[in-house]
Amino acid sequence: MSHSVAAPAAARTDDADGSQTVLKKVLGASFIGNFVEWFDYASYGYFATVIAAAFFPDIAPGSALLATYAVFAIS
């Protein structure tokens, strides 16, 4: 019959601290990536009328805005 011996408490806390550090890095990177993505959406939506006037000056303003949103949807 074999008996299993648990690891010392110090070994378990070091492993848990390492996992917590990795988890914090992953959460931080995820937050930054998500923030940049939503900032991109918000800024493009906010400046859509300016972009429409700059890139599609020869067509009607409503059509230019729809074309701007179409380019955003494709990208």
C-alpha cells in the first residue's frame, strides 16, 4: 500500500503566486486590447461624417456616410 505525501505549504503558495502573476498579466493585456478595439470603433463612428466628407466629396452626404460605414464594415 502506498501513501501519497502532500507538497509542503511553501511550495504550494509559490506556485499560486506565480499563477496569480500570470493571471494579472493576462487580464491586463486583455483589458488593453479590448480598450484599444472599442476606442477604434468609437473614434471611427465619431469622425464618420468628417471621413465621409473627406473621402467621398462628390456624392450626396447620406450616401457618403453609408459608403464610409460600408468601408468600416469591410475592414
